[in-house]
Amino acid sequence: MRRLVRWLYPGLRIKRWMLLFSMGLVLLIFGGTLVLNYQLLSMVEEQFFRFIYQVTGQYNYAILALWGFLLALSGAACMLVSIRKLVKRFISLLVPQESKVSEQMLNRVIRARGPKVTAIGGGHGLSMLLRGLKNKTSNLTAIVTVADDGGSSGRLREEMDIIAPGDLRNCLVAMADKESLLEESFQYRFGGTGELAGHSLGNLFLAALIEEFGNAENALQAASRILNVRGQVIPATTDKVRLSAVMEDGATVVGETEIAGYPARIRRLSTLPAEPHAVPSAAEAILQSDLIILGPGSLYTSVLPNLLVPDLLRAIRESDAPCLYVCNVMTQPGETDGFTVSDHLKALIEHIGPDVIDFVLVNDGRPSEAVLERYKAAGAEPVAIDEAEVKKLGVTLIQADLLGEARGAVHDASVLAEELVRLNGLLHAHIAPELLDEYLRRSR
């Protein structure tokens, strides 16, 4: 019964057609009456009256009305059953899980009314975020770094002269409607020793589309239609960009893979070429956003490369939407050893300038001890929250337990998405920034 009621929920645009069907039925009955002629109907009516009298032994208006009501109810029930069976049959041919169609339609309507969110980053952090947000809004844009030069992505960009497809692939999979099946297929890596060895199926799929459609934008639009992606995935730039870093020991290291593996800390990050061109649709998505999210993910190799594209940084500055940085749960060996929340923000501000990031969302939950031991062995520790230092940077700190029931050392996708959507609603309700964190804590 509950599934039937869902068809009457506001926004599905079902009730208007039910009303039209009812009007059509009335016209059909009236037209049929004119065609059949009143005399014929009178004869049928007279025979029916006699049948009622024989059955009940009496004849009056109350009995006639009761029989009329029962006949009308029977007719309506027959119509409802037949239409429902017919619709179910059509749906069973088109949609495997037909019993959930009304729920799926309602969820689609709710997502279509969701906030316009632009998430900027790369790597596993961004794809995790997208997995949660795609269930909250379909007005979702992922702007993805393409500076990866290692593994399958690095080989394809060198051999085919294309942008790195790896992070784009991960985001497409994360935002796809049938994520589990696609992830298993797209993340498959060929073995052996031939030319395909080490390549993932998803990377080859994107590379083929880029070659077929001539550019990455058209290829990603085609991939999104094929995979039924909720939202859009856009590369930060279509330039063949590479990262260059000046390390604390004075060395200059070129290439994301080399930078990630270098033993010294990063002092300054830049790109080659120095000012890559932004994809116009990426800048447009930022300008139309209700909320701009940076991260989570590797600070220097996932988040910052996008912000080093001048047009994207300019769009963030010009946008009326609040810009929120999601800080990592743990430090990253080789990139952010010993970093606090304010250290992450300082690194961003040193590269992009002040007054860009309005809020920082940090996890204040504690992972399980077993998980902490594993991370400690790898040289990682929880990012310390230094509230006073964050405040000095002019950024509003928001704390929440973002780990979920698993108590791992990474954000829980569903919990993080729920917090971001709630935060977006409060930001647009114009709650004072200094009261925001306290208000959120009370409302959880």
C-alpha cells in the first residue's frame, strides 16, 4: 500500500494524468451512451431492475443506489488492477527492479531539487565524496585534476597525447547509477606482460572516447550518458599539465609521481605550463554553484592542482557561493607529515591567497585503536584541530564526527554528504558564522 501511495507524492507529475484519464473515462461513457441510444440502455436497466426485485423481493431507491455503488466499485477495481498489471508488465521489461520504481522516481525528483554543488579535487577523496553526494543531489559537478603521470594514466597520456584519465574514471564510476557493477568492470586491470598489462578497462574506455570524439569534454559527456551519471564530470583543464614542486631541501621535482615519492616536504607547487587554461564549463559550474567544496584528498597532488588553474581560482573568487575545504582525517606521509588543520589551510592560502576559503570542515571523531595502529605504522596520524590558529586565518571552523559506524580513518561518504547538505542549508539561511558550529552541534 505504501508503494501505491508514493505515486501520489507531490512532484512526480502523476496526479494530473490520473485526472485526465478520469475525464477521458467520463467522456467515453457519455459518448458510448449517445451511440448506444437511450432506449437500448433503458431495456438493460429494466432487466436489471427485475433481477434486483427477484433477488431481494423489494425495490426502492436505497437498494438501487447500493447496487449501483457496488457495480461502480467493481468497475473501478477492475480498471485499477488491469492498469496496474499493464504498467508492471511494461516496467518489468524496461526496469529490472520494478517494485522500487515509485521510490526511484521520488528519489530522482528529490535529487533534482537538491543544491548545486561543485566538488573540486581528485584521487580517492573526491570519488568518496561524490558517492555520498550523488544520493543527495543530481545538480552535482566534479572538477577533477588531470596532472596524474603514473601508472596506466601516465602511459596513456604519453602514448596517446591525452589528459590523464584515471581520476576522471574514478569520478564517473562514483557518480554512476549502477556503481557496484561498473566499479568491478572499470577498475579491472589487465595482467600479463603485453601492451595492455597494467591498464585499467575504464582508462582504455575513456581514452577511446577521447580519440573518437576529438576532445575530453565531449568524451566525458558521452561517457556520462552511457553510464547514466548523476551530474557531470569535468576536467580542470585540457592542457597536458604536469606538476612541479620546490622541496624544502631546495630541489625541484617534476611530475606527480616523483613529487609524491620524494623524501622532503613540499615548499611550493606550480604547474607546467604555468597558467593552464580552464575548461569553460568548469568555471561556469563554479559561478552557478550553491556550495563549492575543496577536497578531501591529497593536499598538494589532488586539491591544489585545480586551484593553480587561474580561471578556476578566479571563478571561485567571483562566485557568491561559500567555499568550504574538507580537511583530511589523517596526515599523509610525504606530503603533510605533522600537519594540523591550520597547516593545511596555510599551505592553501600561500598558493591561492587569502579570502578564498570561507569554511573548513574537520572530523572530530576518533578512529578505532586498531585502525590508528595501522596508520601509525605507515607514518600517519590524526590531523590535530588547532582552533585558535584556524581563527587567525579568517576561516570558520566546523567540527563533526564524520567517520560513521565503521570508525575507519577516512570519511564515511554518507555521513559526510549528510553534513554538507545540512551545512549548505544553514549557510543559505544566513546564520552567523561564529554561531554556525554551535548550531550544527545542537541540531545533530
